[in-house]
Amino acid sequence: MILVSACLVGIKCRYDGKDNANQKIIEMVKSGFAMPVCPEQLGGLPTPRIPSEINGAKVIDKTGKDVTSNFRKGAKETLKIAKMIDCKKAILKQNSPSCGAGKIYDGTHNGKIIDGDGITTKLLKQNGINIITEEDL
């Protein structure tokens, strides 16, 4: 069983209340091969919510509020689920401050992409879970 970002299966959990539905990933969930998770919701953030970006060691929303603790909590809860289902691989949403793998926004809220991993991606990688993005499919 693999984990997938819930927004990729059409669950409207993005910061703006929309989704990033990907038909291949939807079929993986329908077939029982994958399980959707949204680390930001698991961390207690509402949907919709103010967009957030990683800025140094913190996650800051567009109003300047530090939401790092929500992102860390969501990552820990996602890891619990991954361990429960013996997950070895995850397909996560590129550029997300939670799920981005290799690419994230730069923390300025100006749309600039930089190299880096989201909070959940980092924790899953540290625990031996292979991460790819929807762009890798």
C-alpha cells in the first residue's frame, strides 16, 4: 500500500478548497493500491486556509502567522498512518510545503520555486519511505 496526497485523488483539501485530481492516482485508490492523506488537515489546519510556505526552519502563512506546529503535527500523523499500512512509497503533491519533493515555494509568497522538500516529505524520507510526485508518473 502506498500513500498519496488526498488532493491528487480529487479530495478538495488544497489551501484554496480545490483539488489536483490525477486520474492515474484516482484509479490506484479505487483499486485498493493506495490510500489518500492530507497532512495539512491532519495537522489541524482548515480548508480553505491561508497559503503557507517554508521560510527557513519555519512554515509561515501569507499573513505572517507561524503554522510550523500544524505542519509538523500533520507530518507525524501521516508517518503513523504510513507505518500502520507498512508503506514503502508515497506519491505526493509537488511544490507543497507539506508534500513537495525536490521542489517547494521559496517562502516569499511570490510564486518562486526552489529546490527543497516539504515537512511531511522530509519526515517520510527520514523513515525510509520512497517519495515521488505526480509529475514522476
